[in-house]
Amino acid sequence: MTKRRITVTVDEDLIEAASDAVSDGDASSVSAWVNEAMADKNEHRHRLKALGEAIADYEAEFGPITDEELQEQRRLDKAAAKQVRADGVRRRAQRELGA
């Protein structure tokens, strides 16, 4: 892919974080670190756009998602998260007992 030099203004703490990443071997250069961050941001943007389109398609077929449906989904998500945490605690305890 073709590269192009640009000038940007970046918060000092982010410059330090990028320099630390290079020092730690997590990036080959500050430019590489910034390039990866921009690629991640671009991918995130495209995923949000696709999600918005999927929701619009769903609502066009089935009608608007109601507050009640959102609340129920939050409840289900919370219950699933509790289960995942409990499973993780159980696996950790089993590893410690087996070690």
C-alpha cells in the first residue's frame, strides 16, 4: 500500500504512549503505531455503519425496537456476563487446585 507523509497534531500523552510502544517492541515505529490506530478506527467506523444498516433493515421488516425489548436484552446480557464471570472463577479455581 502506498504511504503518504502528513503532519498532525497529537496529544503529548499519546505521543509518549506511542514511543513507549516502540520501546517495548509493540510497534516498529511511531508512524506504524499511528497507522495501526487509524486502521483500527476506520474498521470500527465501518462496523458501526454496518450495524446501523442492519438495525435499519431489521426495523424496516419487524418495526422499531421498543424500550421494553432493549431492557429485556440488557437483562439477558447481564445474566450472561455473570455466567461468564462465574465460569472464569470456576476454571481458575480448578487450575489452582490442579497445580
